[in-house]
Amino acid sequence: MSIVAILLTIAVPRYFSGVDQSREVVLRQNLITVREAIDKFHADTGAFPESIEALVEKRYLKSLPLDPITESSGTWLIVAPEPPHRGKVFDIRSGAPGTAQDGSEYRTW
């Protein structure tokens, strides 16, 4: 039993660290995907989208991706464009609280 306990104390922290790292990789990729869709929308229409849902409605995205840290698609933070640009969605950021394994805050990604 003590051998199993020792092995678990070594393996469990590594497992959870791997899960957190996987979530961060998915978050980065989801941000890249949505940002590319925003750029394509702007290139096609000359304006930024009025909402991130407009990217789905206009078929720039199949669906709005989840923020894997918060496990919700409703926690994205919207960055509005500066004048004179039209639209309301210039960029998107994670609304997840906390910091990543590299020490940066999720909301700054």
C-alpha cells in the first residue's frame, strides 16, 4: 500500500499539470481561430463585427468556441476598435481569472 501511495503522490501532480497545460494550449488555439475569423470578416466587409455571434451567423465560425479555462463561451472579453473603425469586436480575450503556468494572466492573452 505504501508503494502505491508513493507512486500516486508522484503521478497525480504531474497529471493535473498536464491537464492545465492542455487547457492553455486549447485556449491559445481558440483565440487564434476567433482572431483570424475577425480579420477575415473585416477584410470582407470593411467593418468589424457587431458581436462575436455575428461571426457564427455569417459563417466565419461554425460555432463560438469555449474558453477551456472557464468551460463557457459566454466569458470572452470583447475589445472594441478605436475610432474611426466601425463595429464592436476588434479583438477577443479570455475572461478566465488567474494565471497560466508561465505566470501571465489569462485575460492578457
